[in-house]
Amino acid sequence: MTNIKKINEIKDRLSKIRPFSWVSYIEDRDHQSGESFIMVGTGDNRVDDMYIRGATDNEQDFIAHAPEDISFLVGEIEELLKKKDN
């Protein structure tokens, strides 16, 4: 599989997730009652929270940051590939 094809597949998957910010809230770190969860969206754009069973706090934080991190990394890779082709 070519790099471009793989990047396009990643971008396609990224385009299909909810486009709102994801924020990790860990019980006893970020709030004092309830469960750990990922808040999806804010204000009028808030949708159902995500609850991830069995994840460590670090894994939940990783998942919550994944859309932003992946978007950033894909952009950086595309820039590097453009430079390589020139």
C-alpha cells in the first residue's frame, strides 16, 4: 500500500467521526463524582458523552486526543511528502 493511499484511508476515517472537541474527564483528577468519561462537543454542539470501559486513565486521555493528534500528524506528513516530491 502506498503512503498516499494509507493517508487517504486515515483521513477518510477521521472525516467520519463527530467533528466536535473531545475532552477527557477522569474521576478524582478532573471531577469528584461519577465515572470517567470523554465529553464530546461543548455548549449547543454537545452530544452524548463517551464511556470507555477497561481503559486506563492514560489510555482514555490518548483516545480523547486522538482526533486532534491524528489530524495534526496527517497534515505534517502531507507537508513532508510535498517537500519530498519537489
